[in-house]
Amino acid sequence: METKIYNIEGKEAGNVTLPEAIFGLQWNADLVHQVVTSMQANARHSTAHTKGRGEVRGGGRKPWQQKGTGRARHGSSRSPIWKGGGVTHGPTKDKIYALKINRSMRQKALLVTLSRKYKDGEVIFVDSIALNAPKTATAKAMMLALGKHFSGLGKSKNAAYIALPDRNAHVLKSFANMGHVQAGSIADLNPVSVLAAKYLVIADPQAAFDTLSKKASGKSAEKAEPKAPKVKKEVRAKAAPKAKAAPKAKAKKAAK
């Protein structure tokens, strides 16, 4: 597979060959849905919280005596059935929404979304994005130049995600002032960020392919340190149980 590659001026700079293992996979809706919903749940914070009867201030004194008043018996004015009392079965900040995602599933979902994004014509390859200093005007000019070929870049929100080969502070600051564009490293790319934006702009495609190929092969970008081999403990063999001595025969009493 080959596709066009552009420069920051919006002009064609040649062609690039795309690896089949990254941009030629079939769509798997179930896998992508499971990974995306799990990542969104992991990013969710428990902010809603209601107080129970034990958390509401006051209510330590019994409202009235148990018997003799003719009224219903109560032990606290902070009971859920009282005005100003606690809330029954309300949301609490102790709830955990996190879900477990296997690394292989997350990596496969990223590659599937990249393949779908490319088939829909929503992946833009740029030869290089390098700035000597933070300059929003330069970043805006690049987006306007690419917008001549891709109309969706003019959206007011979630227009594009810029995937850089590394975290360049000048480039990140240049795009930070643009509310409809987000920028980040290709190593931090995930299915949520890919699907959230209309277009995915990949800078320095060859370096990006190297990083994504490691994910496709199941290897992380940084090699994990080898674990020290476990030392087997020597197990002493148990001694065989001693054979029980045969019971001595009782001497027969001599007959008188």
C-alpha cells in the first residue's frame, strides 16, 4: 500500500509505503468497543457523593423518649426519613469504575482503528514538523495548507490529532493554543484519541512505523529488564516412618 506524503506547506513530498500489519487489518467492532469503554471508565473519577445518616452532622440526641408521647419512636433526627437526614443508597466517592484491559487487546484495538481510519481517508502523513520556537501562527498556517486537501480540518472541535515521533516542546506549545487540534507523541497514541478526532496527522512516517511495529509484534518500546531466575528451595526428603514393633505376646500364666 502506498499513499501520498505532504510537507508543512501542504504540497506533495512523495509517496510512502504503508505496512500491512498496521494499516491493513480488518475492522473488529467488539474489540474496539470493549477497549474504548474500558479506557473511558479508567479515566473516570468518582466525584458524586452523598452523605449517609452516619456522616450528616448532628442527630446524636434521641428526639424524644421511646414511650409515652404517642408519637412514632425515633433514635436520631438524621434518619433518612427525616428532613435534613442522610441519603439512602445514594452515590458515593468510594465507587471504583476501573476495568482491566489486556495489553494485547489494547494494542490490537489501536492497530484496528488505524486501519479503519486509513480506509476512510482520514490519515494524513507529513514528512516532518519541526519548529525552532513555539509559534501558533506557523501551526495554524500548516493546518490551513493541509485543509486545502482535507476539508474536515476546518472543524471547530476535534478536527485533528497530531502524532509526533517524540515529545517536541516547541511543537506541542504551538498547537496548544488551537482548541480544535491536539498533539502528542506517537508512543502515547491510543484508540480513544484516534477515534475522537476527525483526522490523524502522522509526522515522520518511518519513525512512526517503527514505533507502531513494536506494538504490532507485541513488544513494548522499552525492553523490560530480565527477571532474575527463581532459586528452587531444596526440599529435604522425609525419613521413612519407623516400622512399629510387633506387640509382645503375653506370657501365659502357669496353671496352678
